[in-house]
Amino acid sequence: MNDELNALFEADREEHSNVPEFGTPAYIALRERDRQRRERTTAIITLGGLQSAEDYYHAAKLFQHGDTPDDAWQAHTLASKAAECGYRPARWLSAAALDRWLMYQGKPQKYGTQYVWDGYRDRLWDVEQATSDVERAEWDVPPLAEQLQKAVEASRNRSPSPVPENAPPWLKDALKRWQV
């Protein structure tokens, strides 16, 4: 296992265990540290530093906290490689990164792993209907009904609050589509 990549992964995991509110100075600082970790991870990849399935998983997790479709696609590619190498936790991450990649493009997700705040509640991002719970299970994703229930539970203790003005365009477009 790549020790430097593992340290980046652990720092990311620690910081993302308690994410500050969107748009606050603390949140902006976290996103900058995320960007720096992705930048260093790119250098490690370029230098051939991914040796084990866990290395691919750790790198995927760092890219999963990216801001762009390219970051999400990189996370999906890396997690898929880790899953191919037999690292079981990478299965869910591969599905989640693909869903995020689709969401960042304003498209329905395949598996149903991505949630957004619509100003009133947590909402499961649109899901393509062709994906079955059997297919979800193959990637360690819970059934769709369970994913929908998670959104309800996450909304229980939240009060309505506006979606920030600087929300990404894909989210603003969805809010219009959902008529929120």
C-alpha cells in the first residue's frame, strides 16, 4: 500500500466525518484541502504509485470529493479497478461515482446513491427506472426503496433553508425541473 496515499485518504476521511455548512469559510477551506489532495493524488498516479487494490480505492475516494464530472469519472474509473482487483468496498464507490458523474451532468443516476438538498428536504437525485434492485445489489447498493427512505430520514431534523445562490448549474436546473 502507498503510505502517502493512505495518509491523504485518512486525512480526507477525518475531515469528511463532520463537513461544515456549505458556503461557510470552513467549508471553502475544506474544499481547498480536497483540491490539494486530488492534485497530489494525480501526481502519485502519474508516478505509478498505485500498486494495490486499496491504493486504487483510496485514490477513488479522494476524487469522489471533487467538483467536476471529470473528478467523478476518475473516481469511478479508479474504484472500478479496485473492485476488479477484489476490493469489496470499491463496488459501492464505483456505483456512487458513476451516479455522481451522471448527476453532475444533470442526468438521472443509475443506482440511486446521490442525494441533494432542494431547500425543503433531502431528495434522492433522479434515478433511471431501468436499473433493478438486483443490479444494485451486485454493486452493494441498497434497494431503491431503502435509498428513498434514507432521504426521508435525513430530512427529519432539518428546517427549510434556501439553496445557496452559488449552487452548481446542474442543481439549479433540477430545482426548476422539480418546481422547487
